[in-house]
Amino acid sequence: MTIFKNALPFVLFARAQYGFGAYGHRTLQENNHRNLVDAVRCKTRSVSKAEQEKVEETMQSYKESVGKQNLASATNTTVEIDVYFHMFTDSIGVGALSNQVIEKQMTVLNNAFGGVIPEYDACGFDYGDIPMRNTPFVFNLVETNIIADPSSVDLDQPASKARRIQLRSGTCSDLNIFTGMSEGLGFANYAFDCDLSNSNIDDSISINYKTLPEQGPSPFNEGATLVHQVGHWLGLFHTFEGACFDRDYVLDTPGQLEPSYGCPIGKDTCSAEGEDNIHNYMDYSDDCCMYLFTQGQIERMLLSSALYRDLSNSITSSPTPVPGDACAFPNDGFNYTNCQVPNPCYIGDNNCDDDPLSGYNTEQCNFDGRDCMTLCQYPVDGFDYTECFAETPCFIGDALCDEAYNISACNFDGGDCSCPFPEDSFDYSNCNVPRPCDVGDGYCDEGDYETGACNFDGGDCRYDYIHVLRYIVHVFLFSHLFF
């Protein structure tokens, strides 16, 4: 025992200095290869809710100024982005990539943003199960650099970040890609991180060189990591951001409780939301599983890149309609007197304007002239929901009681809030409590529940009284027997 105890400091020193322990004598590049399968999928920084809301407010204001028609036209234009490709290597050249590999990665990138079916085989599904969409973005490789710098090849280190800032070329409009080694697959700077007036900033994408086509182990060796990080660089969040409710500020990506791993066909983690976005480039699925962006994501990338990166110059602002213009509220029988929106003709145009700051998807605006009802519909349960003005109709009947919809016009949240008294032969007609189903559920609820009119919470509280009485009796007997 003494020998092992005395040896412990040496073992700890050896592990710290020479990598003994879990990885033995492996070098940085050996660990990089070994850990790729279990690596952190994305190391792009986490954005606080407060910052997200601030960005969203700016984005929605900009979207209003652009106008729906100009945005729709911009999706059919071409937005060219110059790419500078920098490769960090160690002292013996590990990390260097051939021109063929870089060209193949650029092909993967352009195919992904061009709506082209990947050249790699799908895993467990057929391409086209969900329609692929072409985006306006085209990436042009203008320069490649090999930088032999052992202190910078580890992308996770502060020295590497400082070197990336030094080597970065161009402006916020230009994409700088750095490859090296990392404990993750990659990370990026968001579009809203870039300062158009300052070129000396950390604005780039960094990816593990093993994620490039056929450079590392499956399942992350088909080049999709770069596509994912470019999505961040253009302003997208993960599809599972905010789980089932907060969303990623993109209307057509269904809510998703958690990231996807592998290619879990049919995965559905949020009720009434549609299946999870496992094929979306902004999820965490394997490379062979991801192959699309949605129309909402495309529009968000266009707006974000124009606003924060001075790209998408084809997007121009629309004039704000004035009273008397052709842009008027629809003649659909609804009273829009209290609907305060800048562009009344956007209401009832069969396109849901769901951004929270615009005010279209509100009761005063008939929920965008009922445009937003088609994306999130009331349940088909035989009840007439005509008088139920729910901001999110698909939350009704989703097995979760939403108090905002717990009214008769909404069928008490489609039955989710239905909460009857227990059938125990007691007359509960004089029991006035907010949740009758809490009566007789095995837990003593205090207040109005704990009354004779409510049968002492359906017997739940009476059961507690009996236990308290028994406890008092036991204490009394114990004290008299031993003292």
C-alpha cells in the first residue's frame, strides 16, 4: 500500500505532462481521431434568452422594413460569398489537406445550399422524403493557406483564437474557415456577432479537419459539419433551441425537445408539433441523415446576412403604406379597428406572419386574418372552435392543460383541462376548488380542498389527520413508558 501511495504523485504528474491514463501515450492528433465519434457536436457559443430576444426584435423590425414581397423576391436571387480556407498544422504537417479534399468540401457546401441531393448514401431513408430547397447562397473559394503553427492547431486554445483574428481576411461579408484539431466537431461566430466597422475581430468558422470528406471516422466524415456551422454564421440557431415552445424563431421548423443523434427516423419529442427535424442541417444527426434547410430558415439567413453581414444587397426596404393606399385590411367580416399593424394587406394573404413583435398573429388582427390558423390547427374532435380565439390552436388537445385556453369556447383546452371530481359516492356539489381532479389523488391539498364540503380533499387530508393522531399517541405512550 505504501508503494502505491508514494507513487501517486508521479502518476498524476505523468498523466498531466505526458497524457498517461485514459489515452496513454497518444499524441494530440491521435486523441483527435479517437475522440471524433464521441466529440461535442457543436461548440458554437450558447446565446442567452435575453440576447436572443434582442436579436429577434432587431430582426423583426428589419423584416418589416424589407416587406414580404421584397423578401420573397430575394429568395430567387444569388448571394455570392468569398471563402478563405486556412489550415493549421503541427510541426510535422498533420492537419494539412489536399486541394482535392478542399474542393470536395466546397462541393458538399454548395450542394447543401443549392438543394442538390448529397453524393453520399442516405442512412435508413430515401432522399426526397422531405422536399429539398435551393437557397440563394453560393460559396466561391478564393484563397487557401497552410499555417504550420503547433500552438494554434488546437482550435480550442486561446492562442489559436488570437491567431485566427490575425489571419482573418476580408470583412463580415467574407467567410473565413479554419481547420485544425478540437475536442468538438466545430464552432462558428453568429452573423450578429460581427462588427461591420471593425475588421480586427473574431469572425470565422473553425472545424475539426477530420470532419472534411473522408478524412476521419464515420459518421462525421461527409462534410456536413461545415454546412451546420455556416448555418450559424448566417444567423440560424439549432432546431431544438428552446425545446418544444420557444422555437428557433423559424416558423416551419417543428418544436423539438432535444437534439437528434444517429438518424432516428420518426423521432417525435413534442406533441402536436410534427416529427423532429432529424434531416435538418441545424440538428445534431449524423452526416448521412442531414440534407435540408426549410423555407423559413432560408428567409432568416437572407435577412440576417443582409442586416449583419452586408450581404443580400438585392433586399430593399418597402415603403410603409399610408391610409388610402391599396394596402388595406381584408373585407372578411372581421372588425379590424383595434388591429395596429404597418401593412394591413399582409393580413389574410395566406402567409402566416407569426413574429411576436409585429402584432399580426393576435386576436385583434383575427390571427393574421386566420392565416396563422392553417399552420397550427384546432383538433378535429367534433367540437365547434369558431368562438375560440387561441394564439396557438395546436396547443389545444395536446394532453397539457393550458390555462389560457381553459374556457368553454375552447372546450376547456380541448379536454386537456377537464378535471372531474372522483367517483366515490360523495356529493361534491358544494366543493368549490379550481382543480376537481386534485381531490382524492392521494395528496393532501390545503385550503378549500381541506374542508368537509370537499370530503377533506377526497379523504387525502383525513388520511393525514389519522397519521398525525397515531403519531401523537405513540409519542405519548413512549414518554410515559420510558420516562
